Amino acid sequence: MTKALFFDLDGTLLNSKKEISYQTKETLKKCKSNNIKLFIATARPPLLDKMLSWDNDTLSLFDGGAYYNGGCLVINGNKTYTPIDDDIVKKSIQHVIEYDNLNIALQLEHEKHAFRYPLSKMAYKAWGVSGESMLNLSEVAGIRTVKIAIFFANLIDSATPINPERVNALESLCRDTAQFYLTDKGILVQIMARGVNKASGIEKIRQHMGLEKNEIAVFGDDVNDIEMLSEYENSVAMGNADEIVKQKATHITLTNDNDGIHHAITNILKIS
């Protein structure tokens, strides 16, 4: 019997408009009424009210989750962070500033952010960032970094892939010392602490709840979902997922723009 569901956001629970469709939201509400716990498993920080304009009705659907790809866990309203080693942070910054136009964001404890280059005004809301939570790279001493993001422009409006040589250099920097992903079709590098990923975060939540692995289901679409899709027998890849991601999942549903979550819950997992 399924007792908890874990959802990636972008490309999975959210459609192309960055919204949860009406049909999917109604299905989530039915799950809640059947005492099934709902959790987020995302690369985003726990700022969904600011980033996605979620109201209390939407926020209340979820019982917590793994944010920053597992770098921050929210359980019973309490947050715990797993920071990146300071040496990795310093070396990542040093590498990025060798290249013009390449931006780096340090996503810090308590949802503060530091950027190499300021974002445009329209971009800050999408990052969930406001004035009091923005820092310069020179101001982060003593504040622990939970996730590093490397990208061009504001990220949300970039279609520029990061040069493979730069990707390889960053991946080599992280080998055996940090968790590395190249996501979003090559435009975003994400770095977390060693051993931190969505699967490890979900495992901590699962164990805290006293659930068996076959009592949870996970949903995703990108390479940073591979560990969790591989870990659980009730795993669902979206129809819009990369092929390598689909190969790791037990099931494949419809796309995120065709109510793939609703279809998976009702027709694949048979939750009514």
C-alpha cells in the first residue's frame, strides 16, 4: 500500500507554465484525504511561496520534502541542512571567475543567496530572492553553502549550454568530494555536498516516518532524479523525461503538460 509520494517539481509536478494543473491538484487532494503523505523532492530551495506564488491552500498539501537536491530536509516544519565543504566552494568560485559571463550562485543556509553577477530585476522572484536575502560573494564568510548553481544570464532565460571543457573541469573538481549534476539540457551545473542527492534525502524522511521502501512512490524527469528513480520500486518517469532517466524508472507516465502525475497516480499506482 502506498503511504507517501515524493515529487520533483520542474518538468514533473509543474507544467510548462510552472503551475500544478487543476486535475493534478484535485488528485493530490484526494491522496491527502486518503491519508497519503505528499512531499517535494526538488533542486529548488524551500521558498515555493515566493518562487511559484503558492498560496496556503497549495502549500498545505505537502508535508515537507527534500530541497536543494536533498541539501535541506523539511520534516514536521523543521529544516536541517547538509553544507558543502568550504574548499569545494572556494575552488568552484575560483574556476568560474576565470570565464567571462559565467554566473555562479551560492545557495546558503536559511535561504540566503550570493551571486557573482546581479540578476535582472525580473529574475529575482523566480529565484525566490529579496533584498535582505541577497549577498555578494565577498559577504558569505561564515555562512554555510548548501548548493552551488553555475549558469549563464539569469538561468531562467538562458538557453546557452555550458562548454563541455568547463563542465569536465568542474566535474573533476567534485569527483569524490561533492555531488555533481549537469541538468536542464546542459545549461545548469549543480553541486551539493558529497553523498547528498534526492534519494539520500528521501531515505531520511522515509526512516523518520517509519515507512517501508515499497510504501513510497517517487516521480521525476531529469538526471538529478536518477538516484531516487533507481532506488524505489514504485518510481515513475515523466513522458517528457530524458531517455536515460526513463531507463532508470519502473514506470513511464504522460508528460507534465498532459497531467502525467494524475495519470500515474490513478492509472499506474492505482491510488483512488
